[in-house]
Amino acid sequence: MIQCTKENKGETMEILPYRLTDEMYKAIDTRFKEKRDRDIVVFCLEEILGTESQMVIDTVNRKISGIIYEVSSELKKEFATKSDLGLVRAVLEKQIAEVKTEIEKRFAEVKVDVEKVKTELKQDIVDFKVDVEKQFTEVKVDIQKVRTEIADVKTELKQDIADVRTELKQDIAKVGTELRQAIKETISQSFDDKIKSFKYSIIGWFVGIAIAAIGAIGTIIKMF
């Protein structure tokens, strides 16, 4: 286990051991040819990363080649004293601090983007709500319009039915009048025809009687 002291509280905390990845070892081996130099860098890096979050560790792992390059560039001389350990640690902490700053900056940008997206979503929701309410209002208006049209059609139908009934009543009344007139005329004509027929019958009867009388008189005259 590695022991370290919190600078702000002076507390000693136990940190779980952290082991570098193969990629990290490869980057260190590439820049530091001496085993002692490599061991110091590995020790300091493991100690520092042992207190960091997984996100920082993953970011350092992705940037390890650049970090080790910066460390090797700042450490021009060979490690000869124990003070070299503190120097390496300081350089590594500086590099990792830059990584953390970059992460924080990225988080800040993400936060801004998230807030922007939230604002846009809120506006989209408001716009959607307004659009839905508008469409709902239009639907209500359309329904009312249809109801009005149906009411108008019903009114027109009622009026048409009333007009047809009136026309039928008028036609029936007219037909009744014409029928009564026709019956009256028929009866009157029939009566006149019967009178004429009766008159002709009387005349014929009188003519027959006259002829018979004349014939009888003629017969009597012949007898004398």
C-alpha cells in the first residue's frame, strides 16, 4: 500500500495500489533508457494516479506518450540524487494537472452544451405545446363548422319538406277543386242529355201517335 498525506488537512489516507498499463510502460521505456530512471517515473506515476479518478487515469493513459515526452524534456540531466524523485513527481503532477484542467474545461463545455440543449428542448416543448393547442383549436373550429353546416342542412331540409308539403296541399286542393268541377260538369251534362233524350222521346211518341191517328183516319175514310 502507498501512504500519502493530504496537503489541505494533513490527514494520512491509505490508497489502493495502482498499476500502469502496458501502453504506459511502453511509453516510459521508449523515453527513459536507464532502469533506475524508469523505476522512478513508474513509482511517481503510480503514486499520483492512485489518488485520481478513473476518468483522469483513462485520459492520462490516452495521452501517456505526450506526457512522458514532456517529462523527459524537462528532466535534462540524469537522476543522481533523491531530490530527483521530487522533481519527477513535480513534473508529472504538472502534466496531470494540465490533463485535469483539460477535463474540467471539457466538462464545462459539455455542461454549456447540455444547458443549451435543455433550453432548446424547453423551447421545442413550448413550441410543440403551442402547435398542439393551435391544432386542437383548429380541430374545434372545424368541428363547430361541421356542426353549423349540419344545422344549416337540417334547416334547409326542414324548409324543403315544408315547401313540399305546402305544394302537395296546394296540388291536392287544386285536384280536388278540378275533380269537383269535373263531377259537377259531368252531372250537369248528364242531366241535360237526359232531358234532351226525354224531350226527343216525347216528341217521337207524339209523332207516333199522330201517324197512327192519321193512318187510322185514312183507313176509316177508305172504308167509307
